[in-house]
Amino acid sequence: MAISKEEVKHIAHLARLSINDKEINSFQEDLGEILNYVDRLKTVKTKEKENVAAKKIFNIFRKDKFSAGKPNHKKKNFLREAPDRKDNFFKVPPVFK
Amino acid sequence: MNFESLTIFDLHRLFKEKKASPVEVANYFLSRIAKKDKKIKAFLSVNRKKVIAQAKKAEENFTKQDKANILTGVPAAIKDNILIKNDITTAGSKILANYRASYDATVIKKLKEKGPVVIMGKTNLDEFAMGSSTEHSAFYPTKNPHDLKRVPGGSSGGSAAAVAAGECLFSLGSETNGSVRLPAAFCGVVGLKPTYRSVSRSGLIAMASSLDVIGPMAKTVKETALVFDAISGRDDLDSTSFEDYDVLSHEQLFGRDPKKLKIGIPKEYFPKEVDPGIRQRIEKIINKLVNRGFNVQTVSLPLTEYALAAYYIIMPAEVSANLARYDGMRYGLSVRAKKETNILNTYLNSRKDGFGPEVKRRIMLGTYVLSSGYYDAYYTKAQEIRELIKKEFEEVFKQVDVLLAPVAPSLPFKFGEKTNPVDMYLTDIFTSPSSLAGLPAISLPSGKINGLPTAIQIIGKLFREEDIFILAHYIEKTLKD
């Protein structure tokens, strides 16, 4: 299935990827080829919404109890990786103008 | 002594008899890595200080009564998408080039508690485990120890090459589709892709969460089984991990009669694209098994040819969601102007500079198949086919206990040989169905063709790793006959 340059740009925006003209061309070609390959699935008969795995897989939750202070999960170990921070918070550029 | 040629069991005996010490062995492997890895490049990082500290701890456990066990002091290598606290963990990506892990993955905690094993270092991989050759690593490709012009397979290429080159005795890789089995096959080592949910993924950098699983690699089946036993089991930190299931002890496991297992040969796994040498090798093994009285029958799994296509919808969909977390806000590469006024620029530029082409390709593809108007045509359809593939396996596993097949259609290929993405993806054609169905499978060396390793695959029922181990161990022994 072919995919247009406009679609490539739109998807890149949705995926928060900044891409240049060269990449637009190569993604257009690659994605088209991959979609072409996966199109064979259309020939397989499936019952409508027969799916899905998600219905059968269930989470096994741990007991909801206080577990802070476990040496493996200290706050400072997470905050130290922050590109920018203020006190115990991640500092990020403005979201709203 | 050539410690690299020993099994874990041999080494343990030497430790117990005081014929070798963990520190001596750690130093031996450090200098072996220094010498061999210049060419092979299996490792992304080796932390000498930590290696020696762990080896000393292992040594203490041997001097104290009853503190040591079979894994104490055994040199291991860990794929660099598994977190080790305070060590750089890159996932083979520039976006995590300077990321120091905040905590230990559960499998690492287990290996530190059991033993401790001596972790020699972190091994190379395709960026975020996306690839079949390690050529997509943001740092450098790993070479196949059997032929430096050829790829080691991927994505756990570093982990497989490290075992094959004798730079450790076992390693951990991870698999989403073929990433343990393929490099194991290309490097001539044993690699297990365990049942989905049998090993905790807490601390494994996520790629596609309905498929990801951590798996062990070693020189022999028994060692692989030993490591699997050590890392598997229920973990509160992974809500998908399953309750403990009975893993038989070694004596129980390998004392069982392999001939009680019914073997199926799925005819769809032998299309004409399979290298004739690989096919011949498997046929020879099948004939041997038949001659020795095994129950072998041909079975059919008609949806095999659709599995890779379904995988290339489901996996990128999950990738696009999982990799949204790399936004330059909390960890990893953050590209932001000094007085950045718009957060969107940081998202766009961090991801542009941080991700390589294959990762971007999969994020794009995943975003596309999940986008409005295409969701049902692609994602829903692929999930429906995934269900049918599972059902197909369930039916076949009413007739047989295990399936025997090739791991890959070809022998290790040369660097740069597969430039087209779809060509590269086709390498995983025989691992896709079992990955989608969550089934356990092993890649077992079956000798060499023109100096290059070849392998067979044994696929088992859900949570029946033991069937796989028993048959694999039998084949491993009989191949030597």
C-alpha cells in the first residue's frame, strides 16, 4: 500500500519526531514496502472482533501496602538522571504560553 | 588453565576443590576480554572494579560454610537493555548513552543474591533490541566470532558472541521475536526464549510488552536450564509475571526418558527458501531420532506464513507507545535551548538526535497502524490472526509435545548484506509464530556448515521448558556420537 508524503509528515508529528526531506522520502518508501508486505493478512479470514489477547491476559497485582524506603527505589536515584531539576522536581520547558 | 572451555558445573567443582578461586577466574576473563574483544566487540562496557569486588564477595562465600552455590563466582555477561544499578545502560541507543540505571532489574537482583555471579560487563545489541544483526547498534556492530566478516545475529548479538568467544560462561539476552534464538544460532551457542511471563521484566527496557522476555545463553543445554531456573518465577514488580511453576531439579529433569516426548515436524517451516545445508542437517537429526525409536510425525501449521506480517503490526504499535517515554524530560538525552520557550521543541529534537533510523522507522510504522482510520484494518486484524495462530498451536500440541524446526532460513550473513528492511525482517520468519503465541523455544547448535554454525529450534508447550530441555539435551549428546 502506498503512503503519501503528507501522511508521512502527519505521522511524524503524531510520533513527535522531527524529520527532514530526505527522511520523508526514505520513510515513504520503507513504510510503503512494509505495508505492502503486511497486506497479505487481508487474505486470512477472521471472525469480526474475534480478538483479543488482552481479554485473556490478566494482571497479577501485588498487595497494596506501603513499600517506600526499599533500598532499590530511592527518589534520589531517579532524580539524579534528570536533565534539569529544581529541588525534588523535574524542571521542564513551558507547556503553555 | 583454559577456564573458558569449562562448563558452569566444571568451574563450580574447581572452586569447591580449591583448585581455582573466583578472583583468579575473574582476572582471567578480564584479560581475555581485553585481548579478544578488540576484534569481536561483544561488550559495550566492562567495569573492572565492580568485577573484582563481586569476585571477592563470591570468594568469601566459598570460605564461609554453605554460602556458596552453583552460580557463585561464575562469569556472566548481560545485554545492555537490562538495568544494573549505577551502571550505564544504553540499550544500544544514543538517547541513553549516559543513562545510569536507578535500580537493579529483578533478574540482576536474583543473580546477585544467588551466587553472586560475577557480571563481566554489558553487551552490545541493536538499538532498543530492534534488529537481527547488531548493525543497528548506535555504537558499533559486534562481529561473529566464527567469521569476523559476518554478523553475530541480533538483537542479543553481544551476549551470544561473548559466550561463543569464551568471554564469559553464560549470558542474558532478551527476545521480542528471535533476538535470543537467532544470535545463539549464528554464534553456535544454546539460547532459550522462555515462555512469555515466566521471567520478570522489571528492569528490562521495554520494546513490545506483549512479547518481551529475558532469556539465557550458554554453551550447553544443562547450563542454560540452570540459568533459566535461577532467573524465572513470580515477581511483584512485574504484574504480568506468572506464579511460580514447577521447574524440575537437574537430576529429575535429565533423568527423564526423552522418548516419551512426541515430536512434530511442522511442514510449513521447510519452504524452498531454507538453506539446503540447514535443511539437510535437520533431516539428519530427524532420521537419527526415528532410528532410535522416537515418535516423530509431520504436522501442519498453515498460518505460519502470516505470523511475521502480524508481528510487524503488533510490535511497532507497542514500540510507538513504549518509546514515547523518551521525551528528554526525566532521563536520557535532552536537547533543549538555554531559554527554551516551548516543550514541543525538546520532544522533537531529543528524539530526532537520540533515535537511530530503524527505531524511527518502527515508531512511524506503529503510529501509522494505530492512527485513526487504520486501526481496525491493521491492528485489530493482526490481533485476530495472533489469536488464530495461538489456536493453531493448541491444536497441534494435542498431537505432539514439541516441534522441531529451523531457527532461521539462512546461515550468518555478511555485514551490509541486507540493506532493505523487509529482507532483514524475513530472517525472523521461523521465530515469529512462537513469539506471538508466547511459547518457549530453544536454539540448539547442530554443527557447522563451511565453518559457520547452524542450529535447530525446539518449540514447546506453554510453561513446558522442561520438555524442550530434555529433548535438546538428548540431541546435544547424540550429535556427538
